[in-house]
Amino acid sequence: MKELGQGFPPYDIYAMGDGSKGMGKRGDGRMGQYVQNKHFSEYIDQFRIWDPLSAAERELLLSHTRFMRYVKGTTVHHGALGSVGTMHVKSGCLRVYIFSEDGRELTMYFIRPGDISVLAATSFMERTDTVYIDAHEDTEVFFSDTRIVRRILSGNLRAQCNVYELAVRHLSEMVLKFQHMMFLSADRRLAQFLIDESLTGGTDEICLTHEQIARYLGTAREVISRMIKDFSQEGIVQTARGRIRILNRQALHQRVGG
């Protein structure tokens, strides 16, 4: 971690699915498809949360932000959520999840393009058990030093309000997820998940395996496979390898409604 007052080095860093990392100096051509560097100064305006920053605060944030690329399936972080940097997702998607005592995964929320993971910069999640963040897709992320973000927020009330509003939205997603776990049957949770993924992607086709869906919903793959087979036999969805196409959206909504 860089000391306060120092910027990040002029390198692009990327992570591979096997956990290895590569580094290439800007413009030296050693990074293959990763040659093109991204400067946060060119993208910060896409993250409206930082609109209230003064010129000096903006420059401080830019000088303590680095760019990283992650291959789908890479573990971006594991540990306390308060220890991860403030992540601005430019493209792709990150999944934040936890493990239960019996080893099941439960997705807490997704961080999608244009979104920011700000819980680390607030006091909400300073003391948490281990959380995991994976690249749900090939993902490009700008990481800002959370200590610098906290310093900026302490002196800018408008930006602080923006950050806390976003943090509350992420917390609300987590609360809703746990409510579904406790009070909705597995088939209703699956129906809601398919609806949400379809709306997010803007398509009736959902490119996920049964195993991935099971991890996201915190249940067993066999349970998901059985329910998807039932949905398919009822004409609600059509399945192919690694893909699910919604055929009857109204029927899914009826399932969710019980």
C-alpha cells in the first residue's frame, strides 16, 4: 500500500483466473490485450457521486486511484469488507458474497458498471467477518485508496451524503437478500432471481450455469437443477448448456407472488 501523499505507479495491473498477476508499464506493449491504459481522470465524471468534489479534492482522489483488470472467476478480495479499496466498476461485474458455516455461498450484492463499492469508506462495515469479491465477468475496476476517500469525505458534506446514500442502498440489498433466504421458498427465490437477472441484462436469456445460480442463492446445485427442470416442463423457461431463456415472464411473477 502506498503511503499517504504518494500516487500510484504508472503501471497497469491485471489478474488472471489462476490467481496470478501481470504488470506492464504504460505503452510498453508487454500486456497483450491489456496494452491500452485507462486514466481515472477520463472516467471520473461517469461516477456522479464525486460531482461535489473541489478541484483539489478531485486531484487528490485521481492521484490515489489505480486501474486493474480481472479475468472472470478471479478472486478480487477476501477478508474484512472494511479493508478493501473503494472500487469503481468501469465494465464487467463484481460479486460480493459470504460463506455459511456449512460451506454454502450467499451472494450479498453485485457491483455493476457505473457503480461504486463504498461500504469500506463508511463506518458501516469496519468490523465484519470475511467477505469475498469475485469477478463475475471480465471486469475493469478503478481502485481508490480508502484512507484518502475517507479524508475527502470528512471535509465534504455533500460527497459524504452521496456516499452514505449509496452505502444504504447496498445494505438494503443485503437485508432483502437475507429476508428472501429466511421467508421465501426456493422456487420463489429462483423465480425472483431470474427476473432480476433478466432486467439487469436487458434480455430474456440468462447466461449462468446451475452451479453459479446455486452459489448466488445459497443452496445446492441439485435443488436448482430440479426447479429449473420443473420450470422448463411448465413452459416457463427453456434451457441449454449454461443458458436459461425466459419464455413466460408472467408465470415467473406469479411464482414470486406465491
